[in-house]
Amino acid sequence: MLAAVFAKDSTLLLVKKFFVYKLMSSNLFINYSLGGMKLAYKIFGVKLTNLVINKSVGSLFTSGETIQTLVKDIDELEKNNIFGVANYVVEGLEVMDDKFVSVVFEHMMESIAAQTAVRAEGHFALKLTALISTDVMTKLSSA
């Protein structure tokens, strides 16, 4: 019985992923998604817009919104012989903010400590441009 429920959930998840990826690859989505997001942020606010995204399709792309849920999600994956990686992408700093970077760095260190508290190793990925401001990335790109 449990296997049938799991298979049904897996099939629904695959169908959902298929349609979301098809939508994301369409020119309509590519051309108007950023404007749509900005409009939704203005009308509904950042928190409500992000909540709707998280509840609808966000789980297809992210997991572990907090350190506790990160560890829980990795534990759940490991039960099925799937090993997870904590991946931080903190892009879009308008200007360099050393205080904010320090807070993010501390959060990353807490995440590493939490992952390795109950297991011998943890996996952590950090995009090299994660803590660089947009203006610096733009200058590097055009160099």
C-alpha cells in the first residue's frame, strides 16, 4: 500500500516538474517572468509572493529554508540512499555590504556545523560569485 502511494506521489511530482520546466523554457515565461515578479511584489508584497511561489513550485527547486529543515531534508534523502548538498546562492547584492556578508557567512558556518553534527561529513556548495555585489560582477563580466 505504501509503495503504491509513494509511486503515485512520485508520478505526480514528475508530471508537475515536466510542466513547470516546459513553462520555464517558453519564450512567454522567459520574456515576462521578471516583470511579472516585480508586479507581484508591488501588488501582493514580497512575503506573500514568495509564500505562493514556495507553496506552488518552490519545492521543485529548493529545500531546507532553515538550517533545521536543511538537516531534516538531507536526513530524509539519505534514508533513500540519496545524498544531499547544501547549496548557497546569495546573488544580487546591489552594493557590497560587509555586515550582511558577515551574517550570511555565519549562517553558512552554522549550516556546516549542523550537517556534520550527526554524520561524519557534510556537503556544501557555494557559488563563487555569491557574495560579490552586482556592480562588481558587471565590471568583471565586461572586462
